[in-house]
Amino acid sequence: MGKQRVSRKILHVEDKVKDLLIRVQDGEAINPEDIDALKRRKLIAPQTWKGYSVRKGANYAPERKKVATDLTRDYLQRGDWKELEFKEYNFSAKGQPAESGHLHPLLKVRQQLQMIFLQMGFEEMPTNNFAESSFWNFDALFQPQQHPARDSHDTFFLQAPSTTKMLPEDYVERVKHVHEIGGYGSRGYGYDWKREDADKNVLRTHTTAVSSRMLYLLAQKPFVPKRYYSIDRVFRNEAVDRTHLAEFHQIEGLVCDRGLTLGDLKGVLSDFFSRLGMSKLRFKPAYNPYTEPSMEIFGYHEGLKKWVEIGNSGMFRPEMLLPMGLPEDVRVIAWGLSLERPTMILYKVDNIRDLFGHKVDLSLIKRNPICRIGIE
């Protein structure tokens, strides 16, 4: 067998990697491509060194000196102000934000609704009586005394004063007669009407109690057509949940004139709700003790893409109007809705307790935008 010989091909081996590492160690400049190659092979790692140079400045002092911010009476009396160093004014600095009031979302929507009523020629009814007698709240509205709404489970009755002594006696007798026997084309309810039940004081369950007072006062003078509205608080003994409270705000409008018909009611409702941004309305027959015919109002909400109930309406019954002394050809059309429901929709509030009551988040009131009623 032949022998293999190994011979040197080159005299010296050039180790480029070693040379690069030595150059890196010596701090010499190296091409970025070589640096990247060494990083990929994990032969070098980048490090950052920070250095600081500390020198004495013009305001150097061995002890920290506190500058004065206010010129007080003590400084003036002791004469210390001559030696004190005061802090310079920063005229570009912003001051503390001034504390100010904020409008609640309910107040904003209420103001918008008031403007709509005023634009339509309505005048506001006085609604300053939260406490009302059962007579004006129920009996004058031709609501029978055995109606479930007059039970303590649905209505708050007052303990002091528990009854009223200020009722128009002649009108009370006419109301009693129409409840027991009927009249004006009605057979009444055929029960024994009790004065003591009518005298009981309650927290008003609806602002229609105010409407009954206003219509009675209107009947005592030569008749003049009127348009009334009210927006105020009412109280009902209901279980509190995300959509119901024991107190809320009711919006009510009514038109009193000669010869009004159901068509006039639908026309006024179309005008009113179109100003709210709801031009698509539907009506469903309903029952109310003091209106006939009665209609529930539904509007198509463009934002929710569905029909929602937005109120109730009707024409006041003759059994309610004629005992007051209004002319026989006078008709009253009326409608009502809550203030909280449209406000919750507009401000995207899911729980009514987050909008009204003691659990309201005050930051909501401070940051909420000015809201104009309207549906895109």
C-alpha cells in the first residue's frame, strides 16, 4: 500500500473573527455588517454606558433653601420679608379648575321638551303640589274608588295630614252622582261612593291630577280654548328595578277646544313626536278610566331599529268634563310619557338608578355632553 503525505497548503491562517473581536475590544471602528455578524453568532452583546458630569452651578448652596410663596402678615410684622427669597411667578401656569354646577341629563332633556311645548303654543301648568287629595288625583278623573291603583300597594298615602278639607262641595256632589248613578250618557259605576275615601291625601301618582284642577278652573269662567303642559315628579309604590323607581317624572300635554276629534289627537301627536325626531308612529287601543278612546303610542326608534312604547293618550270622557261645568261641545285631548325613558335612550343608560336617585354617579353629570333630542 502507498503512504499518504499531508503537506501545508498555506503558511499562515488568518483568523478574521479573532481580529474583529480584538478591534472591538480596542474600541476601533468596525463596519456595521461585521457587527451584525458577530451579534448573530452571539460573540458580542451591546451595552450602553451613561456618564454624567457634575459641576457647581451659579445657584449652588450647601444647604437647600426654601423659597417663600406668599407674603404673609407675620413676615411684614417681623421684617423677615427683607431677607426672604420669593418664588418667581409663572404667568403661563394654569390655575385650579373653578368649581361650578353641572346640568343633569334629565334637566337637559326637560329643557328641550319645554321648548317644543312652547313652540307649539302650550302654557305650563303649576305643578308645585306633590301632595294631592284622592279626589283630584282619582275621583275627579272618573276613576272608581275600588280601582286597584287606589290601593296602598300602588299609592303612597299620607299620615299627616291624612285628609283634606278644601274641596268645592257642589262639584263634589256632581262627581259623586256620576260615579254612583251616571249621567251624560253614562250609567256610572253603580257603587256607594264614599267621601272619606275622596278626602284621603296621597303623593300624586300622575300629573293628570293637575290637569283636573286646571280644567275645573277653566270651566268656572267663560270658555277659552287652552293648551297646557306639565313636566314634574310623580310617586308610585312600585318595586324598584332597572326600569322602575318609586318616583319619576311625567310629561303631560293637553288641548282643550270645541269639536276636537281623534284625528286632532293623532295630528298633534305626530307634530309633537316629529320634533323629538320620531316621525314614524303607531297607535294601539288601550283602556284608561278617564279617557275614551284611549291609545298607546309606539314610535320606531332608528337607533334601536325597533318599535318602542313611548306614551299613552286619549280623549277625556264626558263623565269627567261635564261635571266640571265645561260646555257640551268642548273636547279635551291629552297624552303623557315619562321623562326618564327618552333620557335613558339618548344617553345610553341601561339602569334607571344610574340616572336618578342616590346611586347616581356624579362624574356622569360632569362629563355628559349637551344633548339635543333627535335620532340619527
